[in-house]
Amino acid sequence: MSSLQEIRSEIVRLTDTVESQVQTLVNDCVNATILEIAHPAWAYPAGQEVHHNWSWLKRKPYTLTTVASTEDYVLPRYIGDIYLVRHIDPDRVLERWADSKFYKYEPYPESTGNPSIYRLWSIEGVSTRLAAADTINIVSSDTDDSGDVDLTVTIWGYSNGTIVSESLQLNGTTTVTGSITFDAAEIYVAKSKDSEGDITVTEASGATTIATIGRHERNPVFKVISFYDIPSGAKTVYIHYYTHPKILHLDGESPPFDEKWHYVVRLGTLAKVYQFLNKEESFRQAQSMYAASVRSMVLADKDEPDYVSRMARHNPFLRSPLIRRSEADVA
């Protein structure tokens, strides 16, 4: 049972429910389970929690090119946990500093050069901040995103230093312009429900895209990384990271890891639906099996039988119970 449809059909069968009545509930429980598996500490007894980064979320490094005298860079939304930042020429691994260490040893972090420190400062709601105070435009890539009063895009930010927000109704591929002039400060955008197309959010005057909201997204967020010394020029930085777990939207989509572990999603979903139906004994049994399966999944993901981190030097005089070929043998 791998796809969202197959998992849902099995849950409906086991719980003796009607699929049309529980489809949304089961879909939500499937995705909640995937998010739980991605952060498995809950599956362990209190005080024995294991924080594990999954191999199936590990990705090749993201490459970023620095700009002279620029310290802050907005990262793509698919970057989750960062575990290594490095650059070449000179070859250096950058160290992440917390506030206490940073402000103790870098009280005036204005020097430029080759970065040796990085910091993750915040989460932004847009990929590009406004260059100046401006109104906001929204437009969809699909003409079907029109006339639905329940499909709106909300912009939250500041105007003259005061927190304000407005909701705009989409008009398909026709641009809609907001009425509020937002300050060039923090801005967050959110969509009320799934759309047929991708929503592009731009500043009205310069037409610069500040965010794109995918059809299944609600509110995009972006991490900001800062480098110190502030880069003195263009330097290629490699950011090694774990991505976010994939959420399932279509019936043919499957959990984002090896199929042999898909049953874990079924168990977690089953436990949640039993709890919703107030079947407490069935819930406890399913939840116990689910937690044990997650722990087994973590243990298996830690095991790398074909990985040799260090090769030992061969010593022909070292005694060993193993049978060795004579050094006089012909190759």
C-alpha cells in the first residue's frame, strides 16, 4: 500500500467508515503522520528522545554566490535543516555562531573578507523585500482562479510603522492591485486554499516578484543566512542541507521514502483516525505499533553497512584468525 489512494482505502476498510465522509480527514492524517515521522523524537520515552536527520531528506549542496559587501541572503524555501556550510579558495568550513558567542567576539561585525562564520537570523515571508514602500499586485497562472470568493490572498506587513493587512480576491490571469502601501519592511503573504495555478506576488511600481505561492501552498517562508566577515567579493558557498518532507496532495502520490516503510504511514494514520472516532483501545494499540515502527525505521536509517569511513593500513605481520594469501603468490 503505497499511494495516498491505497492508504486511504485501507484505512476506510479497517475502520469500517465511508470514504466520501472521511476522505479529507484521512488525507490530513496521512500528511500529519509524514510530518511526525520527519521529526521522530516523540516516538521515544521521555528523556530518551532521538533527534534524527533522515537520509531520504538529505540533498546535494545548494550553491550560493556572494556579492561584495552583502551579508544577508534569502535561501530557497526547500532548504530545511542546514548541517554544513563551506567555501573553496580558501577551503574552509564556516562555523555557526549563537547570539552569545557572536556578540561577545564580534561586537561590531563590519569587517569584510573571506567569511568564516554564518548565522541563521530569521524567516522571511517573501523571497525579495520591497525596495521602497509600495502597493502589492497578485495574479494567477490559471484563468480558473477567478470568481471564487473563498480563494483570497492575504498580505500582512507595515504601513507607516503600523501593522496592517488586506485580502485580495484573485481574478484569474488578470492582475489585481491592492490598496495599501506597505513599508519596505517585513511582509508575509498567505493563500486561503488550494488554487488551480501558481500565484505571483509583485510590487506594483517595479513589477519585481517578491514571492510565488504554489497551488498547494498556503504561506511560503524563507530562511535568511548571514556571513561574517562580510564577503569582500564573489565567492561560491556550498550549503549542505536536509529538505522538508513532501506533503501528499494527489491520490497517486506516495510517501517520500522507501516503499518498505510505507506501512508506517498507514499505522500512524490508522491511530489518528481511531482517536478521532473515539475508539480508545484500538487507538492505543495502533499508536504503540506506530511508535515502535518509527523507532525501527530510525535504527535502519542509521545503519550504513557499505560505508567505510576510514581504511586501515595493512600490516602483513599482524596476527589474525583470517587466512591470508602468501606474499609469494603470483598476482
